[in-house]
Amino acid sequence: MISEKVLLDAKFYDKLVGIFFTSENCSICDELFEKIRKLPISQKYYLFKVNANEYLQYTVRLTRGIIPSLSIIDLEGRMIAVIESIDIDYIQEKLREIYSKRDKLPGIEFPKPKSVEEINVAEFFDIVNFAMDGNPIDFRGIEFLLFYAKVHKDYERLLNIITPLDPIGKFLVNGKLETTLDETYTNILAIETIYNISDVKDKLLERIKDDGTVFRSSRKEVIGLLVDEAITGSALLSLYQRTFDDKYLNLSLKIYDWIIKNLESDIGFRDSPVNDPITKHEYFEPLANSEASIFFTKLWAITDDSKIREKAEKALKIAFTLGSDIRVLSRVAIAYIKLNELIKSKKEVKNDIRVEIVKDNGCKEDYKYKDSCYDSLDKIEFNLF
């Protein structure tokens, strides 16, 4: 959307570029944007309105997640200021101030870690403590807690007090979907597929191109975001595990190949492909990388490809290094447990994130853990933490 030409025009006419972030749930955003456009100072700006949920690659670089926000970028596509207000007089004052100081405001850079951290398993207990303190926790956190309570029976009582953050989390706890899910965004279709909530595979497949790129939503405006690629890849693997239809596995491999070719960097995976002056600035989004680590780990479990395992570890470490919230840590925990405690199974096992269904685990028995075969999960001890 914000092309090189836009910035060249801004330079020629001595203007700045402002990006106004809105969302489906913002009832005042459209009216506020029109008021901003009519301000005299706005003649000094090229103004664009974007949906923060759709254009996530802009949102993570140019906002703090507050809606509405008006972010101002320099001619290199870097943010130099952000206005988080609905007061039109305040906005006008700040636009004047920003324009007058435009040559003195430095663009924000995203520092690249010089190294990545090894996973500290002890930090996984933070997920349990977070939930026990009554904090709402998202569906991946719920997935981890269901497993934790299964292998540590003393914590089964935790399931009675946890507070799911979203409808998917509630579904995982009580098996009931209490609301109709908005399937505008592809990640919702993927989540419905992963947890077998409803049969939306045809809708999901419509959002995936032959080259492995995934549309962010039904709008088909944004494509190739890591978080969408990853969770859609996981959904395809879930379909493969239920049917053993190779078309799902092959398509998930296309997604994997596209990620490796277009998003991989030396220490992790970019959140989006380079499409414009804004996205040319490398950004490693922790949640997207943690979701990618889950996808890669599942794919490694099915294919037994050591190179895929290496990519999973790369995504895992950058997510752990940069991530600072429970959502990221929950995903890191899930991927780490799968990587180190994988159980290859011939059948589905509920609430056990170690288990991945494979067509042939090399055993007569149902389960294979490391190099041994087991006829019961109860015989496989979990001592990771």
C-alpha cells in the first residue's frame, strides 16, 4: 500500500506520510479520520487509512497496538512519531509539531539480537502461575495447561479456575463453542481445523495459493504473513493426520518451502515478505515465530526431516529471546515439548502435546517414544519439568 512512489512523491512535495490505524471494532475511527483529513495541516501529509488487523505487518512496526493511532513515517519507511488520541485539537497540534521538527526526528530502528537464548524450561512454570493468578489465557496457553494437568495430576484443579481469553480457549476447556466465529481472517479457519471444531477445509483451501502463500483474510489484500503461513500449515497437517491424504501434506510442504525461501533470516524468520519501504525493515515478530516453531515441529514429526527440525529450533529460539508475554511462552513450551518429548502415535490422544499422529511409527504398538515402542502412554514417563 505504501509504495516507493508514495515516498518519492512525499520527498518531492516536502510532505510526510501518515498512516491511520483502524479496526472492525472501532466505531469512531472513520469519523475521526475524516476530521483529520480536513485539518489545514493535513495538506502537509499524505494520509492513508488501514485496518490494523489486516495490515499486521504495518501494525507491529508502526504502533503499540492502540486503536486508533496515527503513525508518521520518514522517507525510509521508519516511524518517527505516533499520535494516540481521539482529541482532534490535540491531533492537530501534534501534526504541526511533527511537521516542524520533521528533519530532526530519528526513525525508529528494530535492533537485531546479536545472539539468541537457549530455552529455559523453568520459565514454563510462569504459564501455570499466570493462570493460577486468574489472568485470562489464550487458546495455546489452554492447550499447554490441559497437558500440564494431565501429566501432573496435582494440578487438575487448575482446570476449574482457569480463565480462557477467547472462544477457542473456552471450547478446549468445556467442549462447547459459545459464539459464532468470524471467519473473515484465515487464522480462524485454521484454528477451527486444528481443533476439529467445524469442517471449513474448503474455505481454508480457498485462502491458499498454489505456491504456498496464504491470504490473511477474505479481503485478499495481504498475503504471506508468517503467522498466517504457520498456523495454516499446522491446520493442513491436522487434516493430513485425520485422512492421510497426501494433498494436505504436500501443500503444507509448499508453505514450508515458501517460508524458508522468503522469510528466513540468519537468526529467525521475518514477520512478512519485503513488499514496500516499510516491510523492508527486518522485524522478527515473537508470536509469529513461536507459531512457526509449532508448525515446523509438527512437520518434522511427520516427515522425520532433520533440516525441518533445525528450522523449528531457529524459530523457537528467536521467539524465546524476543518474546515477553505468556502467549509467546505458551507456544514456545508446546513446540519445545514436541521437539524433545515427541511420541509418534497411530491414533489420536486428547490433551497430550507430545503426541503426533503418523502413518507408520515403525512399531507394532500404538506409540513410539525415542527408540522404544509402547502399548500404553502410561508407561512413558514425562520428566522434562
